[in-house]
Amino acid sequence: MEDAAPVIYGLEFQARALTPQTAETDAIRFLVGTQSLKYDNQIHIIDFDDENNIINKNVLIHQVGEIWHISASPADKGVLATCYNKTLDSKVMTCAAVWRMPKELESGSHESPDDSSSNTQTLELLCHLDNTAHGNMACVIWEPMGDGKKLISLADNHLLLWDLQESSSNAVLSNSALLEGKGQLKFTSGRWSPHHNCTQVATANDTAIRGWDTRSMRQIYYIENAHGQLVRDLDFNPNKQYYLASCGDDCKVKFWDTRNVTEPVKTLEEHSHWVWNVRYNHSHDQLVLSGSSDSRIILSNMVSISSEPFGHLVDDDELSDQEDHHQEKTKEPLQDSIIATYEEHEDSVYAVEWSSADPWLFASLSYDGRLVINRVPRALKYHILL
Amino acid sequence: CSPLPSLWLSPGEDVGCPGGSPAGPGRGRLGAAGREAAAYGLPDPAGEARGGLAPGEDFGGPTDINGAHFDPEVFLTKLRKECSLAQLMDCETDMVKQIRSLDSDMQTLVYENYNKFISATDTIRKMKNDFKKMEDEMDCLAANMAVITEFSARISSTLQDQHEQITKLSGVHTLLRKLQFLFELPARLTKCVELEAYGQAVRYYSKARSILHQYQHMPSFQGIQDDCQKIMANLAQKLREKFRDGGSGAKDLAECVELLLQLDEPAEELCDEFLSHARCRLEAELETLETELGQPGGAPITDILEFIDRGCNIFVSNMCLVIASYQELFVSREDKVQDITRMAQDKLVAFVNCLMETYFSLVERRIQLEKGVGDNSLLVRALDRFHRRLQALAKLLPASNVAAEGTEIVVRATKERIRQYLLALQNFYQDCLTDVRQSLAAPRLAGKESPNLAELLGNMSASVLNQIKSVLAYVHLFTAKDITFSNKPYFKGEFCSQGVREGLIVGFIKSICQTARQFCETTGDKGGSTPPTLLLLLSRLCLDYETSTISYILTLTDEQFLVQDHTPITPVTSLCAEARETAQRLLNHYVKVQGLIISQMLRKSVETRDWVNTIEPRNVRAVMKRVVEDTTSIDVQVGLLYEEGIRKAQSSDSSKRTFSVYSSSRQQSRYAPSYTPSAPLDTNLLSNIQKLFSERIDIFSPVEFNKVSVLTGIIKISLKTFLECVRLRTFGRYGLQQIQVDCYYLQLYLWRFVCDENLVHFLLDEIVGSTAHRCLDPVPMEQSVIEVICERG
């Protein structure tokens, strides 16, 4: 079984921002935001044709500034939010806004790549998330499983909860929390838990991870010194409500049980530089991706702390048929392992994301504008499925 | 008288003449005369004649005048033929002479014979008279004897009746005497008891006992028996008291037991009593021994040797005495029934085991108090004594498991001791570490840049090694030849291999590595404060262990403790591998920590500055100077402990050379396109092509054990951080120019520390390149200006 070769797509500009089109569950589609101080920035809508191994792209102009973070609405395919840099009077500000892409691009158009450059289109601004009072926006997070009306943004030391009203044309600040402490505290990243009715958010600042309850905007847990250095990213296990992955500048990926935060459940130390991104697979939470500025992406198989510690569980009906055979199979615990190290990038990888449509496919983006689409090795895929 | 002729005719027989037939008178004259002459000791005339006449004549022949076959005719003819006349004449005269003398001899003999015959006849006549007298007397005697016999018969017949009576009477007498003995017995016994002649009393009683028992149905005997029994019970009571008293010496005691046993006292009870008595005393001794343990938690009153000594001298020796006397009393008696002996023996064993258990627990408690880890000899001697004394006891009583348990205790104590030594070694090592930390943290003296690391390492290494050696010496005492337990199988095999080698030495080496590794794990994560220098020092220590110390220590151990058993032991190679791995991890961690310290400075300097609105650069920023300074001091530090390492092709003017490449050709060719707004694609293309030809750089990667590699690692980490931080910022024109200046400054100073200067160039290029990308107004500074600024300092 030979695995299909990775598909590489090059952007003209440097880029950091990558997101799957969360609301799309059929087509494999990613959004990439570029960073250029000199030219108009773009959002590339990348369609991947899995059968033909071909990439189709559409480019949207994002004129307001270089994109530092991008996130797609979980409910509306056409809606997305960006954090961008704006330079005013030699002052650099990071702002956030919600946008709608042109209707015809929502489900992807299959134009030939050649003439794509000619018909670049512009985004339609829905609303700004007004941060004049709060500082630079680090990221915008949509409420997962929600109706696309709730957002959280992290601005310096503020945690802001927004309600989108009037078909997203107006963003109202409904609640906020302030991180207080010594020195200049600054959120670096955050993640909204899909569990507990979406009432929990985890944020990272410096070396600490904090959990928040969105109803009271109070802190519910606090992992001091979660990493030796800065914490770069977080992700919740989609199937186990208390499990949280984090990564940071100490080259480590750590897995936490938020009920007991004194020690990490597991630690991986495979990268040779800062880990910028960690992502659980949406369907098979033993598969964990991490991207690092050592230009590598590592796919790990964390079976022992996944929701399927003994592999794929067999249905009861099947079990009754060939009980003995299956019990034997399911009893043996699997070992945590590194499945693959992907080395297609030549610059620091700042973003890695699973596809929302195909659980066996993921995209990664390095600073030099290279987007790589990779698949989980087929052998492992069948091992998990069968 | 008739006998005469017979006497006359038998001279030939008297003189022993052969041939019974009398020779004719004519024929045997000369022969007879010669024979008679010989018989009477006379000279033989015929012989003389013959000698003169015919020497060499045959004897017994017809010519032998004395022979039996003498033939006168032959003789004469022979004479006539052979002899001359003169000779014949001489012969004739000679012959005549001889005949004459023979005749006179004959006459004399006849007379003598006759006289003798006469006197003999006289004697016979006298005897005949005497015999007649004797015969008369004999007759008289016979008559008398007959009278006596008659009398005697008469007397004995009269006395017959009386004799029978006397016999009967004497039987009655003895019976009466016995009876009297019986009747007197109570009184006698009482008296004996009064006189304390218990033995006598028991002897009396045992004589009478069976009779009394036999006739107990008769009232009188019954009375006696009752009395006796009462007295004897009393006696037994007294004996018991005496026995219980115990103070009366072994011999008395033995007598007591002997008597009691004769009195059919139950042996079991006696054994119990004896033992319980002994138990009292021994337990009292144990109690005094226990007080020597001191208060719980407090220090023991006496040292261990004294304690064991006391235990041996008081308790164990008394125990031996008890066992010996007990065995003498109850066990080793020939007359004992087998099962009593066995019962007694069983009781003794149980008794001894029980008491010894208490004793052992005391000893163990005392041994546990022995925590000092200095000199071991006292403990070893104490254990030896303990063990030795138990051997003696075990010899007395082979059935008990005392010896085995004693050995067990010694083994346990030894194991505990080894554990303590391991702990002590670990503590010592920890103390060493603390000392080193202190001296590292001590305020630097003026004029002395840093404590001498090599010296510190040497001191630490030497003192640890010395400690190991002295511990080995202490432990070695356990196996000394004169220690009784050193030839036990445990001490020959397991002690050496599992105890000392594995448990102590290997365990210690492993714990060294373990402790060292802990420094890697805790720091960084929890903000631990291990000074990086300590990491460096420990890394070198572990490396030294790997290269030489481990094999040295293990060889030393194996030599001192000749391992005889074949349990699996940790091979030197695996220990070395562990040490090496530890050294590697420590060094990696050192690189990481130092890299992070410098990174942190760079990061702060990038993050906290407003790069858009900065002024035109006039100086290298102070933080860059600091970075170079720190790197230099790290270089010095590492240089104290690690070798230089190999650099890739390096030339003395390399800074100049790379400078020119960096400033003019390469930099220009790389950055120029990005400044021209027309071709944004080219930037990427160019930089990607550039990257195609350079190797991927692993930032936090394992380093080699040399200075250059360590420094390369640290610089890599620092510059990569610089790069990542720059990419997160936005720069104004002067911001870019400041970074240019800073990078050039770093370029000037950092190349000398790394193994491949191209690495530094590459990373610095990348930083400047990224800054240019992040610049709102990318106008680079003139290279000549940069140089001037940097050279100004």
C-alpha cells in the first residue's frame, strides 16, 4: 500500500494563518491568509480534489492588512473572521473583523488555476470587533457546534465574548474577563471546548494555561508553568471532555487532564524547536498533529490517552458472532508512537489543521507560503478502521 | 639259698654285654676280660697288645682277640705268618702277662660279689621282721575306725530333727527382721528426712515400696504404706522446694531430680518446673538486656559490641548452662524410657526457641539502632561474637533452629548495613553536589572570574571515589577470614555479587546517573534553579565515569570480593552506556538552558522595543554585547572541562572573508529583489533555492562532548529565537537598520565559537532577511556605515 504523495501549493506571500472551512463537511477546503506589508493581502480558498489529487484555488483580496489569524464560522460556510495588522500613523494595531466571502466561492468553484489570478474578488465586511479599548487581537474563536453567533476574541489581557446580531452585521460585546497580574500579561492563544455545552474556554498566556467558564467569565482552572517556555497553542480532545493538549517553546507537546493539572498526563518531546501548533483529529482523537519551527510536522498516535485505548471497539452484534476472536483483538493495548514525521517544509511551520471533511487528511502551512496537504498513512488508517 | 647262682651267672647282663648267649670260657676270655676292664674303668690289655702288635687290624674280625668272632686258629696262623720270632716271643710274654692280670681281676670281682650277696641276705631278713610288726598295727587301726564310724552314724541320726528346726527358725528370724524394718520404716524415714538424708530415705522407701504395694490389702500394711506415702510426699515436697530453690548447685539439683524421678514423680512436670524456673531467670536477664537498648527513639546506652558481649556472657552462656544441666538431668540418662527423653528434648527445644526468639528480637532491635555509617568493625565484631556464641549453643542443642536464625539475623543485619552504606554514599554525593553548588553560587571574588571548574570536578570526583573505597573497605570486613560467618554460603556468594557489587556499587553508580538526570527533568519546567555550570560539571563527571571510573570501581570491587556465584550481574558496558547517556542528556540540557538564557535576552530585546518608531542606529545594542560576553564566558567555562573539538575549514581571516561575502555579494543578491515591488515571487524563489542547498538545521539537537559542539548548540538556539521573534514584529526603516547592525556585530564575534561558521552566517542572513520582509520601509544601511558602527564598539 503506497501512500499518495503529498500535494504542495505555493503562495506568493509569507503566511501564518490557516483554517479548514469548518462548516463544510463534504469538500476538503482550507482557507489561508497571507502576510505582506507591501502588497494587498489575500485569502486563498484551497479546494482539494482527493480523487484526482489536484488543488483548486480562489483568491480573495483582504485589503485591510496582513492576516495573523483566521477562523471560519462553524455554521455558515461563507463567514470567516480574521485578525489583521493595521498600520496607522506609524502605529501597528492588530484588529479583528468578521467577513463574508462571495456566494459563488462558498462551495468552491472549479475554475482552472490559470485564470484564477484575473478574477480576484473582495471580501464583504460584516462587522468589526471593536478593540480600541482592549488592545491587540491575538485570535478570534467561534463557538464550536454553535449557530455561528458567538465569538470569543483575545485582546492583550482581555477575554471578550461577542454576540453577532442582525445577520452578523453587528457585533455586541456581551461579556469580558480581564487577566490581572504582575507585568504585561498577554494572551497568546485560546481554544473553545466543544464539551460542557460549549461553556468552557482555555487560554494561554506566557507559560500558563487557564480555563474559563463563559457564563460567569471566571477562571475555572489554572495550569501554572504548563510549559517551560511560552505556550503557543492548545486543543481540546473532541471525545474526552477533560483532555487538553498544549504545545510551546520548550519543544514539547503536553497532554493534560483538566481535573488534575499538577502533572501532565503525557509529554512528547520530539521536535527540535518551538512547537507552534497542536491539533487533535476530529474523529479519531488518538491522532495528534504538531507543527514546529524546526520545519517539521509530526503525526503521533496517542492511543493510551485516547477515547479508544484498545483500538476500534467492535459492535455487540459482531462480538456475539465471533466473540473469542474479537476479544483477543481488543484486549491488547496499543502503544503510543510517532506515526510519521513530515518534512516537506523548508521554513518554520506556523499552522497545521485537519480537514473538516476528511478525517484522514490535513494541511500545513510554513512561513515561506508553502501549503502541504498530507494524508494519514493508509496502513494506520486501516488499522484504526478495521 | 637259691638266688645266688642267678646272681653269679648274670655278670654279662649287669655290664650290658650284647648277645645273650654266653661265650665259651675258652673262646671269650680275653674278650670278657676286656669288657670287664672297660666296665670297671681298667685299661684294656688287649687293646694295648693289639696296638703294639697289629695296628690297623680289623675289629670284630676273626683276628680281633676282643671281638665276638675271634678265631684262635686264624689268629695264630696269622701271627705265625706275619710275625717274626722275636715278635712272637714278645707277643707270647705279653699275652701271658695279660692273662695273669685278668685272672687276678677275676678273683677280686668274685670276692666282692660274694660280700654283697651276704649283706643283701641280711637286709632281707631284717625287713621280714619289720613287716610282721606293721601288719599287727594295721589290724588295730581298722578296728578303731569301725568303732568311730559307728559312733558317728549314731550321732547324726540323733541330730537330724533339730537341724530342720533351726533352719526354719532362722527363716522366721529374717522375716521378722524384714517386718520390723517395715514397721520401723515410717520412723526411719522421718528421721532420714529430719537429717536431710534424702537419698537414704528414698533408698529405704524404694526397697519397701513393692512389698507395701503387694500387701496393701492388709490393714497394718495399709497403715504403714499410708504413713510412708505421707512421709514420702512430704519428702517429695521438700525435694521440690529444694529443686525450685535452684540455688543449691548443679550437683544437688541433679540429685534432687534423680530422687524425684525415683519417687515416680512425673518427668514432664519436672521438666516444666525446671524450665519455668530457668525461664524466670533468663527472662530477667533479657529484661536487663532490654534496658540497655535505651529509651525508644533515644540513643542506646552501650555500644553494640558491649551489648552483644553482655548478651553473650549473661544470657547465652546461662542458656547454655541451662541446656547442659537439663540435658544431663532429663535427656542423656541411660535408664530413661525413650519417649520421656523425646518429650524432654521437645520441651527443651521449644523453650530454647521461645527464649532465643525474644533474644533475637532484642538483638535485632539493637542492630537496627546501629545507624552510624563510619567504622564498621565494631558491628562486624559484634555480629561475629553473636554468631560464634550461637554456634556453641547450637552444638549443645542441634535440634533447635537457633544457628540458622542467628545466621539469618547476621545476613539481615548485613543487608541492612549495605543499604545504609548505599544511602550514606548517596547522601555523601548529595552533599558534594550541595558543596559544589555553594561554591558555584558563592560571590565571585574580584580578580577571579569564576571558580575553577576543573578543580571542583577533580575534588568532587576524588572525594566520591575515596568514599566508595572506604565503604568497600568497611564492607570487606564482613568477609574477613577470622569472622565465623564469612564462610556461610550467603557471604561467599550473594553478599559479594548481589549485595556489594549490585546493591552497593552498581546501585550507587546508577543513583549518580539518576540524580544527575533529575536535574534535566525538573529544571526549565518548574523554574528549577540548577545552575547551568553544575549541569556542565555533572556531565563531565558522568563522562569520566563512562571512560574510566566505572570500570575502575568495578574492577576494584571484583578483586576485593571474589564473586563465586553465577547470578546475573550488571555488565560494565551497560553501566557505562547509562553514564554516557546521562552525560549526553546533561550536556544537552546545559546547552538548552544556556541557549534559553541567551534566547530570553534576545527575545525580550525584540519584543519590548517599538521597532517602527525607533531612531537611527548609532550603536550596537547593549544586549548584543551582552550576548557576546555571555557566550565568551560560556566558552571559557566549557573549555575548562571539555576539549576543543573540530571545526570545519577555518582560516584566520575568516571574519573578513565572510564579511565581504555577507555584505556585498550574497546579501545584496538576496535582498535586492525583495525591495523591488515588481517581483514578489522572486524573493521566495531565491530564498527557497538558497535553502535547497543548505542543510536543514536541527536547533535543539544532541551535541557532542566537545566545546565547539556545545557552543554551536547554544548559538543555534539563540539565533533561531532571534529569528522567530523578529518574524513576529513589524519594523520601520531604522528598526531594520538596527537589526542589520546587531547582526553584523554578532557575525563579527560569534563565528569563532562554532564548528561551522556558515551556520552562523546562514541564521544571521535569515534574520536580516526576515526583518526586511517585516519592514514597512525597507531601506538597508550602507555596509560601510555598519562596519564603522560595529568597530566603534
